[in-house]
Amino acid sequence: MSQLEKLLEQFINIPFPKWNDVLTLLKKLGYKKLEGDGSRIKFVNPEKKSIIELHRPHPQNAIKTYTQKDIIKKLKEQGVIK
């Protein structure tokens, strides 16, 4: 199992992933981070023509369950996750 596959599996199975886990995973999947207003961040993958828009978590460092589900849904749409 590759490091990327392990990251994906861990991300899917952990109830509240940390923000740094999200950054690492999306970077390894080819996404570039674009800062927006306030806590709004876009992750753009020009190769897949994909954008994932998120809010940086605050005050905690863990992302919310609905945010995790949104990321997983987007990655499934791209065929990254089955």
C-alpha cells in the first residue's frame, strides 16, 4: 500500500481529521491551496479541473464531519476514491 493510499484510508476512517491531514492529502493529490477571504480556502487541481472549497477550522484544528464528507464526495466524483 502506497503512502497516498494509506493517507486516503486514514482520512476516510478517522472521525475528525486534523487540518494538517487535509492539507497533506490534497497536496499529494495535486491540489494547490489558494487563500480566500477570512477562513475560506480553495484547493484547485488544474489537471483534473477540480475545485474544493473549504473553511479552515477554528478554533479547533479538527475538521467537521460534514466537511470530511464533502471532501470524500468530491474525491469520489473524480475517481480518486471508489
